[in-house]
Amino acid sequence: MDTKKIITAGIFTLITIGAVNAQKKPYLDKTKPTEERIDLLMKQMTLEEKVGQMNQYNGFWEVTGPAPTAGNAELKYKHLRAGLVGSMLSVRGVKEVKAVQKIAVEETRLGIPLIIGFDVIHGYKTLSPIPLAEAASWDMEAIKKSAQVAAAEASAVGINWTFGPNVDVSHDARWGRVMEGAGEDAYLGSKVAIARVTGFQGDTRADLLKVNTIAACAKHFAAYGFAEAGKEYNTVDISNSRLYNEVLPPFHAAAEAGVRTFMNSFNILNGVPATGNAFLQRDILKGKWNFDGFVVSDWASVKEMIIHGYAKDGADAAQKAITAGSDMDMESYMYVAELAKLVKEGKVKEALVDDAVRRILRVKFELGLFDDPYKYCDEKREKATIGNKANNDGVLDMAKKSIVLLKNDSNLLPLKKSGQKIALIGALANDKNSPLGSWRIASDDNTAVSVLEGMQQYKGNQLTFEKGADLTIGKTAFIEELVFNTTDKSGFEAAKKVAAAADVVVMVLGEHGFQSGEGRSRTNLDLPGVQQELLEAIYKVNPNVVLVLNNGRPLALPWAAEHIPAIVEAWHLGTQTGNAVAQVLYGDYNPSGKLPMSFPRNVGQVPIYYNNYSTGRPTNGEGNVFWSHYTDVEKTPQFPFGFGLSYTSFEYKNLKLDKSTIALGAAVNVSVDVTNTGNFDGKEVVQLYIHDVVASLARPVKELKGFELVDLKKGETKTVTLTLTDKELGFFDNNGNYLVEPGTFKIMMGGSSDKGLESSFEIK
Ligand code: BGC
């Protein structure tokens, strides 16, 4: 055959295969609308194959929770080949993803592609700051970009679904997972949720078809952030008011921004585990909010309903979970084992299974997986994308924006660039692993730029490093489990010596990256190990200390707040940590972050949050003891929500409202002039708080209802105008009805939740 003939024959064969496929698999016809394609596919599916779509398995080597038996690889492969798996998580890398996708697409009867999930929480390999830190930027554009970087890397290694964003509001710094969320406030949390969802997925549903976007997942639905006493997986017992006004809004915002999946949570709510909670999943999410994506359980949470004492066995757990609206079972084997039987016995209506499967298939179609199951499996793209310069520049930018300057007495910062002797102290300063933070499953160990490396790039000063003390004392057998809190102080003397000889001492202290995150609740919020002693010992020999904090949660550091002249909150900032910290310390970047969570004076104040309610006795007007306070410490936080300094200063003037009275349903514009009165160009987060003075249900003393990040050159003034509408002025009653009520509203505008210019208006 000549070449032409070969080509013609090839084309003919392709057309023939295509035609046979189109006949046998009409759901592969791209020209048909998605819902029709789903119908066509579901018509061909057996009950077992439908249930298979609702079954998600972890990859074969690594777990983020207790797996039933180590890996269970044999069974998983068997189920994969039988078309009994709809999704896999934590499979990563083009090679690995391709291998499992090939089984699903080429070896099963209907060839339904897998959706591949992964905890892309703050980046895939090139890591952004932990999410709590990113929230401190109050920069929604930057947060969106950071999620885009994460999506670009994840999608380049075969992943098409992230288990993020975590939109759990929490008031409890003891809970290790506050590092994963956006802090204590539902309003800020909602804005961050939207930025992250659109960053991962794109702005419209059609954007999911792009090769560099991935489906997002709002988690953990719901109220997981209110685990009692901050103890991981603990009971949640909250009021309806808290549920509707504080817990649900960021989830609703994510849903409205088009998030394609939700994950439920480990906790109970009113005695019902979230996984079996029809009120949350059916009435609210799929009912009131009209959510048409799917809900995945949390790891083994279907099965854990048995341990909660809410289901008597696996069948009962499966029945309760599907009835309540959990569409996919993550790694608890309950659906695959029980659901088909339950349907055949008439205990579960097949319509419930159909609804779940339709939702799952919908997202797969939207991602374009049926049109090209290997679209995320391009080795060339993988190579070109992972860790590339643009991604590193992106996470560096995010890292700088996430830093919060908490104290800067006598302008100790920024550091002078030459002629200085700088002592750098603290094991964390020379750590390339800890700054990567928790939830960095795909990153390679020791790949962060350390603070030492960052500072070494400024060559005008003489820099000497001494660790002073270690933070870790070894490792347990389990992969991530480092052993913390050494008592060894033998390094103190050497550290004191370099400190005494220095002009300025920079101390990097705090929590190791693995001291926060899932399963890392703490009862203390201090500096772990001997770090507090080290700090005090160094301060004694040289009080010119700049304390750089590394932490995944608010810490309580009353001694440092009183004595240490400069404090920089640097969280766990990811891959580019050292560069970001050094640029801030040397003034090449003027910090503009504001705390997304209150920092308490001591752990006994927790839960502490800015939008609390007034008690009947908030002040001590009578001068007696019978008022709402503590006898041993002030009741205010050490550093409040919304607080953060700059190397420059800002002045607020001319707070104005365009109306003093508005009708119900109307809007009011609030404006203020902000002037940069200091010596550096800088950015300020202008914040607007309201207080609904008298309402049918008591309202918080303050609620954030608007903010804007403004760039101001030295001496420049800008007028910032924010608008309050129905959306900002109402609240939910105890039945979830949204109310806007007439009456007086106080407003406050400023650079922190604890002070600002005040005014008021009426709704008539
Ligand atoms: C966590 C989830 C996570 C899942 C999969 C669970 O333990 O609670 O947030 O997405 O594991 O890794």
C-alpha cells in the first residue's frame, strides 16, 4: 500500500471505530447537551455500576486518614476493573494517574473516566502560604491567583479535583485546622471562598473545560470549626444563630460562586453526624441553595457513623448517608458493599442512587473527562509546569502579602541594609521543611527557601546564625510525625554570645509546620519547647529583638507583646518563605497584612473573636466586680481581628454617609479619606463594620461588612467608598429566614476591628 492508501485506510478505521463507539456509547457524542449525555449513559448502567460511581478509593500508597487495611491495593484494582470505582484520591503524577485512568476507560464495560481528587490546600508542589496566612492578605485577587497557580500545577499532574477550599469558620485557635481556613469571620471567609473557588475552577462553569482548571470542593459541611474545646473531631453543639450567620455563609458563597462539590464533615450537629445529616445536605444545600454538584463524604465518615452511635452497621450507615444526601463515599467501602443490596431489598430508592450518580457524572462531563480522559495527563506539560518560575514568582508575591506586622516600636524595622551586625537565632530560621506548613502532601521535603537563605541575599550586613535550641527531637515511625519540644538548652550560650555582639537580633520562633493541621490540636498557645526561655535569655543580653513568628494558628505571647520591640507574623509561608521574610525585614516590601483571627492574651480567653455579643454588663460603670470580665487578664485580645501595622502610617478623616436615613431595601454609601502620613509607600486594608443596635434578635457588637485594599504613595490621600445594601444589613433568624429590620445602625470605618471613625444611620 502506498502512503496515501495507508492514511486513507487509517482514517477509515478511525471513522469506523468512531461510528461503532457512537452507536454503542452515544454519551460520547460531544454535540449533545450534558444532561442528555448523562441520560444516555445512565440508561446503560447497571445498579452496581451506578453505585461504583459513588465509590472513592485512596491511592495505593499513602493515606491522610486511617485506611481499613494498609492500602488494600488488590481489592481496589479488582473494583477498578469491574467499573466499581468512580473516583480516586491522592493518586498523583501523570504516570500514576494515567495508569488508573486507563483501567477505568479502557478495561471497564462503559469506560467511565475517574475523577481524580487531591488535597491541593495551598499549592501542589510549589507551595503558597497556608490558607490562614493568605487570608491575612485581605487581597482577593492575590488569593485567586494563588489558587490558579495551585490549579495549574495540580492539573498538570493528572489531578482534576481539589478538596478545597476549606471554608470552616473557627473561633478556636486550639483547633489545628484553623491553618486551613480563612479565620474567624464569615464575611471575610465568604470573600476568600469566592476567590479560591474561582481561582481553582475559573469564573464560569464552562471554564472547567480548560486544561488548567480543576473542580473545587467547599469543606467541611458543616460546623467542623466549632469542635468543642478545639479538640479534633470533637462534638459540635452550636446555636442556630451561629449556624446560619457564621457557619453557613462561606459555604453559600462558595455555592453561589459555582463550586462543583462539597465535602461533609466528621462532627455531629444536633446529634446527627454531618454525613447522615439530611437537614444540611438535602434541605439546605440541595434544597434551598439548589446545588447541582455532588457531595463527597470525608475520609471514612460514612463508616464512622457506626462509632458515633448513629448507625448500627455498615448497611445502616450506607442507608443513612445516601438518604441524607452524601453522594460519594470516601474510602469507607460502605456504598460499594451495601448500596446495591439496599436498593434490591427496597430499603433505598433507586432514585436516590440515580440522583447521586447524575451529579457525579455531571461534574465529570463538565470537566471534559468523557471527551478526553487523558487531558490532564501530558508529561510535557507536567515537566514544564511543576516548579516553574511563574509559579515561584506567584507564591512569593502571595507570601509577602500574607505577612502581618504586629509591633514595631521605635521603627526597629525595616532593618538597615548595611553596616549592621545581625544575629539570626532560632532553629526555624535554618529550616527548609517547616515553612512548607501542614497539608503539603505533594511537595518535596526541605524545598522551602529558609529565612537564613533569604537573609543571606542581603550582603551589606554581617549575618551570624545560631539555632539556640532545636524544636524537634526526632521522628516517630509514621511519616509526618515529628517529635517536638526538646528540653535541651545547651545551644543557649552560643546564641547569647552572637546576640550580645549584634546590633539587631532576628529570632525566628514558633510552631513547626507539622504542629498545626489535621489531628494537631493544642491546649497551649505558647511557643513550644524551650523557645520562650530562649527568647527571654536573648532579650536579656540584647533587647533589640525582631521576633519573626512561624505558626499555623494564633499564638498567645503576652511576654513578647510587652517586651519585644518588633514582631512579624510570618505564619508558614510555603516555598518562598525566606525570600518573602527577608524582603519584608529589609523594607523591600512594606507589609500590609491584617489578622484574620484574634490573637488571645492567653489560652484561657479562647474562644475569643471580635464579633461577639454584648453581655448585660459589658463595662464596670459601677466600679464593682460584677461585670463581664476576667480578674486576671484584660478581656480584650492581645492583637485583634483586622489588626496589622505598616512601615508607614495612615490617617482616617471625613467619614461620611450619603444618607442619614434609608428606606428598607435601599443602599447607603459610606466613604472615608485615608492619607498615607508616613515615610513609605504602602497599602492599607480599609475596613467597614456595622452594629445593628436593636433587633428582634441580639446582634454582635460589630460585624465586618466591607473592606478595600488601597495603595497609597507617601503623602497621598484617597477616598474609599463602600456600599451597604440589604445583603450586608440583615441577619438570619433561628429558622434561617433572612431579615433586614428598621432601626439604628452604627458604623465604624478604620484599619482594625478595635478602632475607627464612627457614625450611624437609620433604616425607616
Ligand atoms: C480530611 C479532609 C481531606 C481528606 C482527604 C480527611 O481526613 O478531613 O479534609 O480532604 O482527609 O485527604
